[in-house]
Amino acid sequence: MSKITRNENGQYVWEYELDMYRNRNIFDLVMKILTVIFVFIIFAVTSMAVFNRTFDLDSLWFFLKIAIPIFLFVYLIAYLAYRFYALSLGGVYHVRFEMDEEGVNHIPMKKEQEYNKKMGLASMVAGMATKNYGQVGTGMYLASLENIYSQFDKVTSVKADRAHDLINVNYMTQNNQVYADKEDYDFVFDYIASHCPNAKIKDM
């Protein structure tokens, strides 16, 4: 039975409960952010060395021997933080979606929003105090999880992940994770795909 209804504005509305232990898409997204930051730092340091004509393989190897253990430690902290985050929410992430012809809005429930802001701000402060920019980036992501809106005509790709009830709606650096129960999945995916004229559609 479908869980999708329509509100007074004509928007399609539904809610989803994500099992944070079995479905770790939020954690995977945080890991991708940390990895991008890590790669960017390596690229920036290497580029500066090349520009200053001080680059050599021994220096790069010395830098990596220091950087890699630090980032592995950051990954471990991020994993433990995610487990704590999941535990604090009872293992379930509650989210509401609103969708019309213009776009789709991913709206965490009030409890999740309040906790996201607290965790995000705490992570940002701790990251800045220790000059841990990966932790700052993770904190910024958590603090921004008030809602994520995707305007369909700006979306560049729509990717189905049916095994996880997930539709990735992407625009540049923004990744909107849209969830729908199996009985509603085809409708939501087809609706989004048909309203994104500039997107590459991938149905797995």
C-alpha cells in the first residue's frame, strides 16, 4: 500500500525510516567527503612543491607517511561518531520528502535536525581547534542537514539504488539522497527522472 499522499499545495509527500545500522548511506557520504578533502590536500601540497621547484619523490613519500596515518585516524573517529550518532537516534533516521514539478525536498524530522546541528557545530569547533580540516568538513555537512532541496532543471544525474530504497539526485557537489519504500519506489524514481531534462539517468 502506497504511503505517498498529497498536501494542500499539491505536493507529493511521504516519510521514510532509514535503518542506520543496516543501511549506511549517510556514513558512506561522509567518508566520500573526507576522501575528497584528503585528495585535495595531497594535490594542493604537491602542486605547491612543483610550483616552488622543491618537489621530489622522497619528500612526497615523507609527507604521505605522516598524512595517511592521520587520515586513517580521522576515518576511525568518523566511524565511531557515526555509531554514536546512530545510537542517539535509536538506530533510525526519520526523514520527510516533499516533491512537485519543480523539485524534491529532503527534510529531516525535528529531532534529527536539532541533533545534526549540535553534532555538526561540535565537530567544526573541535576540527578548527586541532586544525583537522577533515573534521571541519564533516561538521559542516552535519550542520547543513536541515533540508536538502534539488531543483529538477539543475539536476545533472539521477541514479537508482533499489537495494537500499535510494535515489541519488545530484547537482555538482550536492547529493540529495531520496528514499522511498519499495511499493512507491518506481513512481518516485520515474517522476524524478521524467522531470530532470538535463540529467543522466541510471537505473540499476
